[in-house]
Amino acid sequence: MSQYLPTINITPQVYDLLRSGSLYLQPGQWVRFTHSPPDSPPSRFVGFQQCQGLPFLWVLHGGHTQEQFLWMVKARRADINTFHNRSTP
């Protein structure tokens, strides 16, 4: 069983681990980007995907509702299933 970790700082090294598949974060995991102001609220991780060789990091920033977050997760999964013909891990 997976469990959430404290807020993950998305550094260039963490980004590379996500891109290579060496690190998997659960949707909903709290993340913060290293270039964000220190007092900014964390973002929620939605997912990571490669599309036509370009890496995309899906996160939800700022004030949002649980419904908005769930919609993003559903949209990401639909996008992966449509373009990559595989299911989300």
C-alpha cells in the first residue's frame, strides 16, 4: 500500500527522476516547485506523461476544490488512454 509523503520539492533532480520513471508520485501528493516563493501554498500532483517526446508535469495550483482535482485526474487518465492506448498505473 502506498502512502503520501510530506510535501515534495520539485527540483531538477526530482523532475529527472519523474521523467525517467524512477520516481512515481500518487495523484494528490503535495508538491512545491523550487522557483516558487517560500510562502506560496503547495500544489497537488496530478500526473506525469511524455507526449511525442516532450515531458508534461500535471499539477493543480492555488485554490481549488476536490471536484476540480478529481476532474483533472480523470482528464489526465482519459488523455493517456486516448493517445497512448494504455491505462494509468
